[in-house]
Amino acid sequence: MISNVQIELLDRLENLLEKQIEQVRSGNFVQVEALSEEAGSVFVEVARTGLLELAEFKNRRERLKKQQKSLYLTITAQKADVVQKLRKVRKRKKTIKTNPIFELLINLN
């Protein structure tokens, strides 16, 4: 028999995944990490119950898989954006260092 507590665990897991996606999009990776730890604990509980293995939870299982995939894709997109920004910063830093005015300022000290 499936209890309300088990259903609430699944609801909580879905909610945590949604929150992680939102936080990744806003660039708040500290919060993503905290939510990830919490989601991991909830997932362990869900796995322990075997709830997602039941046929009546096939749709729920698929929805969780889609959320997890969305989370990974969102993280990947954010990572690509950060890498691109870092490249721009490095390029600008190199440009500044090769600027003769920068050389003069360094030699003044």
C-alpha cells in the first residue's frame, strides 16, 4: 500500500529538481549545491521504498527523468556561457597587458 508520506517524497523530489533548475538559470550555484544535497537525500529515501519501480508510477518516473535531463542541460548551457565569458575576460586581460600604457604604469611603481 502506498502511503501519503511516499507520495510527499516524490512531490518533494520534483519540487527540489524544479528549484535547482531555477537556481541554475539565475546563476546561484551555491544554492544549487545545497538543493542537490537535499535532493540526493530525498532520492535515497524514494529509492529505498522502490516506489518508482511500481507500474502506477511510470508517468511520475518519466517526469522525474525529464526534470533531471532538463537540469543537466541547463547546467551544461550555463557552463558554456561561463566558459565563453571567461575566454573574453582572458582575451581582454591579455590586450591590456600588451598595451604600452599598461607597461608605463607598471614601470612607474
